[in-house]
Amino acid sequence: MLALAVVCAAGVYTANAETSTRRTSTSVVFDEKVKIKKEDLPDAVKSALAGNDYKGWEISEAYMYKEAGTYEIELKNGDEKKTVKLDKDGKAIG
């Protein structure tokens, strides 16, 4: 899906659907969020998710932000759900 950015004198406003927006020193970068198979997650991310912090949680959906090379993983544990964001080394981010 695409994102729309409107630049006004007051600043930058974004409306997005399945994208992430990062501001660099001189521009706004749109990062596409792409659904991937859990098998396609990097080994470091899989190892992090297999650790004690996520014990009992199963991957329900996995996404990659192409530009940043980061991952958003939706987890479930019974009726509970949560979303985690990890970098390619399996470290939690933002």
C-alpha cells in the first residue's frame, strides 16, 4: 500500500497504510512493510523469539520493513496477542 505525504509550511504530515515514516535530516523516507513467512526471518530473530522473553508465544504474522531491514512480529499465546519489533540481529527496537 502507498503512503501520502503533504508538506506544508507548518511541517510534514503523513497518512499511511502499512508503511512507516522516518525523518532524515533533509527528507522523509517511506518504508514499505512487507508480509513474510516466519521461516524467512533471519536466524538471529528466530533465536531471539525462541528465548525466555518469548517463551510460550507463537508467531502468528511476520513483516519486514524493506528500507530499515527491521522486523515486526505478531505473537500469540492463547487468547493474548502482542507485537514486537526486532532488528536483523534479534534486538528489540522502538
